[in-house]
Amino acid sequence: MLTFRFISGFLFTIVLICVGTYISIGDYNKRLQIYNQSVIEHREALRGRMTYSELTPTLDRPPEVLGILCEGVGDQFGTSFRTRGAFGTMLVIRGERGNPYFAAFPRVDFAFVIAYLMSLLALIFTYDAVAGEKAQGTLKLMLANSVPKDKVLLGKYLGTLLCVCIPFLAATIISLLLTSLLAHAGIGRAEIAAVSVIILISLLLISLFAVIGLSASVLLKQEATVVVVLLIVWTFLAVISPNLILWISLAARPVTNPTNIHIGDSSGTAQALAKIQEAENRNTITLEQMVKQGQLAESLNLFNPITCYKTIASGMAGTGLETFLRYRKQAEAYHLRLRAWHLKKLELHPRRASSYSAGDLPLDLSGMPEPDMAFQEESVASRLKRNLWNIVALLSYNLLFFALAYVGFLKYDPR
């Protein structure tokens, strides 16, 4: 029975990780191509402009290569910023998805497989670790031979963890090989260090569900009861709790959708600029509400091991909310530089703010800040420090449930 479970789980994991990683790589390559095209198009769009109000540089952030392993939430807030310098605020632009499928359905990437499939496998491998032997009477015989209970429990935990770690390691190797071979981007030392942390955190999550299954197997007498309880626990942690966190975040931090503003035939006039400014202000308010909503959700994720794991994984992969906030901060710094340049030019050519004459030449862009700035990535050490409390939470959950299984097993009387 255990052999069948192991082979079935192994094969299903390999098939799912191969298909999911291959699709994720295709999405990443497509988004990278879109990014490269956007950078060229946005740079070309600045040439030949006749008024300073038309200069709206767009700052594009390249997709994260580790987004192949963990999609995260950063791109849901925006991937580009369009700034108007002295003529308005910044406008956030959501990047085009490489694969439209991911706009409606979750991506089956490495983090998804670990969070949902491997956690379920850990429960499947442990539900009868003690309860099954109780029913068969083999546990009573084992303990009658003066085998220490703590060694028996530790052996079952390590044996189960080893069984789950074999498909886990196979899935990890396949994901990394496919990424290094097919993704149109290199993996440097920083990415390798981040992946190493993600692997260790994945082992922590798998270990947690192994000890949860072991605890239920120790504390409950019947295998059928253990199965029902563990299915309820997994459903709550994997389905109900994440949606409950989302609902609480939506209710506590509501987002008001900005209304579209009709400009009509007044394009290029002061009235049109005022309307554009009003729309941008509303978009900024909406974005701030979305950020606060996301930050609240990340705080609540601490209380669920699966969402806690996904927060750590996206944070280490550079696809979390913090990455978006870091890029916005850099974009705001560029916006201020562009504004200063605008004001300097307008002192010399005030007439060219929003109008020009027939004989005027295109604007002189000398000294203008370069819009294609390099995004300053957060160091792995900084990401690790920022996710420290989530890592401590996963460790604490492991210790809590192992202690529960340990105490319950020590109280077990084989007579």
C-alpha cells in the first residue's frame, strides 16, 4: 500500500511539475519579449515631441526569472510607471500577461506544487503511521520489545519525510534544469542563493504537514477517523483559510475603483490636462488602497502555514508586494528628477509647455533623465531578514505539532 502511494505520488508530482514549469517558462519568455519591445517603443515615443506636456516617459520593470518558480503577487499591482514630471503624477500600468490563461486561473508553478500537492502527499504518507499499526497490533509488539517510544516516533517521522522528499527533490531538480535550459535569462549567484532558501522553506512546509499527519495518527484511534480529520484540516488550510484571509482583507481595506473621465475634443488643452491629472490622482488613491489591502493580507498570512510559505517564497523570488513597492520608490525618484528637468526647461521655453508654432523644431531632450533605468534588486540577505517572522512561524508550527505528537505517543498504553 505504501509502495503504491509512493509511486503514484512520485509520478503525479513529476508530471505536474514538468507541465507547470514548462508553461511558466513559456509565459516568462513571452513577458520578457514584451518587456524588451516595450522599452524600445517607449524610448522611440519620446523622440519628435513638440511640447513638454507630451513627454511621458514610461519605466518598465523586467520580469523576474524566479517568477517561473513562484508567481507571487507583485505584477498584480503593476509592472510599469508612466510619469509626467511637472505636469502630473505617476500612472501605474499593469503589464501584459505572456499567457492569458494565467489571468483567470492560478499558475501551477513550483511553489503551487509544494504548497498544495506535497503537503497533501505528506498527509497521505502519515495518516496510518501509528493508527494503522495500532489497528494491526504491530505497534503493541514493537513496544513490548522495550523499543523507546521517542525513537519509534522519530523513526516514523524521518521515514515519512524521506518518502516525501524523494519526489520533492526530483521536482526541484526538474524545475531548475528546465529553467536553466529553456528560460531566456541567466541565473546568477543571487538567484541561486534565493532558490536555496526557497528549497529549505519548502522542506519546512513538508515537514510541518508530516508532523500534522503524525499527530492525528497518534491521537486518534481509527484510520478512517484520521483520514476524515486530515482531509478537513488540509481543506481548511489550503482552501477555506486563504479565501477567508482574502475576504477579511477586502472587507477591512476596501478599494474604490476609479471612474473613467471623458476628455472629448479638448485634447491638448489646459482643461484636458486638468482632467488627466484628476484621473491620475484617483488612480493613485486606488493603488494606495490596493497596497494596504495586500499588506494586510500578507500580515494575516502568518497564521496559515500554506499562505505563510507562499509569502516567503514570493518574497525570496522577488515577486512579492515588496518588490513592487521598491520599484515604485525608484520610479518616484526618477519622477522628481524629470520634474526638476521640466521646470528648468520651462524657465527657458515657457511657451512650449503645451503648445507650439508651425515653425518650431522638436524638443531638445539633452539633459533629460534616462527613462530606461536599471531596477535595483533587493539583496537576498535583505529579503531573508524581511521574511524572518514568517520563517519563525513555520518553525514554530513544526515544533508545536511535533510536541503534540510526542506527548500523545508517550501517553499511549499498548496494553
